[in-house]
Amino acid sequence: MAPGDYPRDLVGYAGRPPDPRWPGGARVAVSFVLNYEEGGEASILHGDAHSEHVLTDVGAEPMAGARNLNVESIYEYGSRVGFWELMRLLRARRVPATVFAVGSALQRNPAAAAELSASGFEVACHGQRWIDYQQVPEAAEREDIRACVETITRMVGRRPVGWYTGRPGPHTRRLVAEHGGFLYDSDAYNDDYPYWVRAAGQPHLVIPYSFDCNDSRLQRGGDFATGDEFYAYCRDAFDWLHRRGADGGAGVLSIGLHARIIGRPGRIQALEKLLDHVQRAEGAWLCDRATLARHWMATHPPSAG
């Protein structure tokens, strides 16, 4: 493969990112994201060949042709309890969060959709299903993109302008760009700053997400055993970027949340402590991702080249 044909960008900003010029001269942008997936996961009830197995407290393997009632029950905790606890906390703190919402999950919980509508939070697309799109045919994925946009628009009352599959396939970014109407996607983990790419022949903004400052580490591989470990890691990430931002704005700290994980009583206080820490600091711009995207577009538009 010729160097110019290599599809990956290993250079990025080469250590010289642009000054983001965050509003109010903020040192760092902070993006809290709630992933709403409960009811959109793999299940034979949903026409899948196996049960769900990722991001659960039981660490289950997929069960072929059968329901895993323990896994289903854990997901249900997120929609029945954890979601409401997180919404109560985020709304009380006036945190402008983004919700990555799975379309079919919202369809199965109109009460959650109504709460999101009333909250004013940004509701971005998280796919029509919470599944791995690596092997999904292109036509089926295109239809799922359309269905997710339609579902969120109808149930929340606002057309989504952000996209995050989470488990994207090789065609995902192009299909999202071809569909149109999106300000950004977050299917990347390779930078602290937004950046532009070309997708479907046009400039396309990427706002990278995070798997390190993410409550999934309380389950994924057992990285964090307690909420305090999650809090300490996110606090240290914030403090580092906040200090770096004194010399010209630092990048974006993305903090990923799941209702069935951080919404448990033994963990949610860690999020409360993190909000205390971030909201006490001067120079932290808490923003949803749509607002962040609009700022970047206005401040750092794609180059003419």
C-alpha cells in the first residue's frame, strides 16, 4: 500500500492543536454524555440470534437462541431506575448533557422519551439498535440511520444533529454524512480536540469520544472496582486538562455514563462528587456536543483545501 493510500491518520494536529477559543476564555470544555441503550440491546425478542453480553454486572457470554434473563434484568434497571436517578441529578445541577439514544430503546420507553423532551438536553442518535454494525449490510444500516432519526424526532420533538454508533461498521461515517442533517459524529477516540475529515465528498466534523473517562470501565475488564476509582480517574483527567488550558485552551473532556452502571446506588455518588469538582473550578465550559460542534464550526471552519 502506497503511503498516500493508507486510510488512517496517525499525525492529527502533530502536537500543535488550534486554540479552541472556548466561550468566556474557558480552559477546557467538558461534555457529559448519557448513553440510553436499555431495550435496544441484542435479544432473541428483537430478532437477534443470541442474547446481549456487553456491559453487564454478570459478565455473561452470549446465549445462542435463548434469552438471558439476568442480563435483561440488569438492562431493565437502567431504564426503570438508573435513568431517572441520573436525569434528576443532571437536571438539578443544570448540566447541559448530551444523551446518545438508541432509537428502539426509546420506542420501548415513552416515559423516558418524554423526560428527555422536557429536559432540553441534546438527544443524539446512538443507532436504531445497540448492536455491532461491523457485519450489518450497508442497506440495512442505511435504513437504521433513517429510522433512528425518525424515532428521536417523533418521540423527543427535536431532530437529532449528532451521531454515535459506538460499534460502527466500515460504512457508518459515509452513510451518516450521506443522510445529511448532522453537525458531527463521535465514532472516534483518537484526539482531545474536534477535527475535520471528508466523508461522502464533503467536510465532516468529528468530536472524539472517550472510553477511558467512561463508567463502562466499572464493568469492561473490571478496570474500576468502585465508583471512587472512576471519580479519581476522571478528576485527574479534568485537572490535567484544566492546568494545560492555562496556556491556551485545552481540548474536550468527554465523560461517558450509562444508566444501568453509574445509576446504581453504590456508584452514583461518584458522579455527584465529580460534578462538585468540575463545577467548583473556574474556566470549565460545560456544554452539550451540539453546542460544542457549532462553536468549532464558527471558530475553526474546514479549510478551503
